Amino acid sequence: MTSHPGSKADKVDPVVEAELDRLPTMRIAELRTRYRELFRAESPKAFGPDLLRRSIAHRIQKRAYGGLSREHQHLLDQLVKAARAKPNGRLELPRRIKAGSELVRTWNMRTYRVVVLVGGFAYEGRTYKSLSEIASEITGTKWNGPRFFGLRRSSDRTAGDPTHAI
């Protein structure tokens, strides 16, 4: 589990760790009982011992050390929604560009450089809220900024040359 500084996960609880250590030796009947105690519901019939152990361990750790951050839970929810919309489709994780990164795009034989900031983007001495504003200024037409800078796919191919995105 990844912890954040100052979170409950910075301290290991020996009682919790002992319970987790017992899970591999528990019989399926004991696992189903423990599942019922933790989830206040019957375990799914399709859950074998491995999945029961994993579910129980997750619930124990979540209670003791905390769950996902709001940001990561939101990302997971988005991925689940996308998976349901396209059950056989390919899921792509959104890219996270760190502040200080530089995006480079050559367009109409000119190279453009944009620096990623914590709250926006810097281009030619000005700060912009979105890449789309910059792409539109460069091209003179409305553009999807992440697509223009090669950060997002356009149907089957990436607009622009993604090798220019640094």
C-alpha cells in the first residue's frame, strides 16, 4: 500500500499484521465467516479462497490504514466507467504531466515550446489555463490542446508527432 506522509499507514499495527499473516492458513469456512463479519454480507458464491483472502485483507488494511485518496478513487471510478462502456475495448490511463515538463510541437515548420506549471502552462511569456488555449493561438483555429501536443489519441492515430512531447 502506498502511504502519504502523516497518514495512518506510516505506522504498522502489529495486531493488523498478525491478522493478515493468519489469512493464508485459514480454511474456506473460516474465511467466509470473517468475510461476513467485515462486510456484513454473505461472500459471493464464486469467490474461492484466494479471492476471499484478498478481499478480507483489503478491508482490514483499509480500516486500519485508510483507503485510496480521493484523486485515486476518482481515477478508478473513471476507468470502471470506461470499461463498462467498452467491455472489449482498450483502456488508457490519463497521462499526468509533472510541473516543469516541456512540451514541444512542430507545426507549419515552426517549433513551439510550452512549460507545464502547477496551475497551468507557460508559453511565450504568458500563462494559460489550458493547452487548448495555446493550441488555438498557435493554429488560429479551435484545437484540443492535449491532442495538438500529442498527449491524446485521435481515433486510431495520434495527432501530431508524439515524439515531440517531452
